[in-house]
Amino acid sequence: MPVLPALRLRRGGADQVGLGVRGRAANLAGRVRVRTGARTALAGADVMLVDDVLTTGATLAACRAALEREGARPRGAVVLAVTPPPGAPPSWLEPATAPG
């Protein structure tokens, strides 16, 4: 699978640390763009997003929207780490017990 650094983030937003779902979405609104040189390759292409840390999903949602505007078809995402949701119990990410 080819790797294409297709997205860029325009300047002007605040640091995402401490922002909730709505704050992060508003902070990213209109700032995620497809690089000019990647537009042709993305048109009609199935793509997989890769992100380092999933916090609220706002970054992935903004990236998906930018790619779809250029005709790409995001099919999924891979994240390297996940932060716990606010107020989550310490065991929030433990594997579920198999039934039976």
C-alpha cells in the first residue's frame, strides 16, 4: 500500500490540549487541507488514515472531511495510542471477557 503525506494543517488554531470534542472540532474547522500535489492521486482513491493519538476523534473527522472534498474514499483509520475518555474508569480499555 503506497503512503502519501496528503494532508496539511493551516496555521492559526489553538493548542488542542484541554479542549473537549466541540472545542477541538471548532479549532480544526477549515484548517485541514489536502496538499496540492496529492489531489490527483486522491481523486477516487480508497484511503486509510493514520494518526498518532486518538483523543476525541476530531482530528480524524476533519481529515476525513478534507479527503472526501477531494473525492477520496476514506475506508478506515489506524491509531497508535488512545487516551481515555473523561471520567472513564481505570479499566475502560481492558479486554472483554469471552461469553460462556
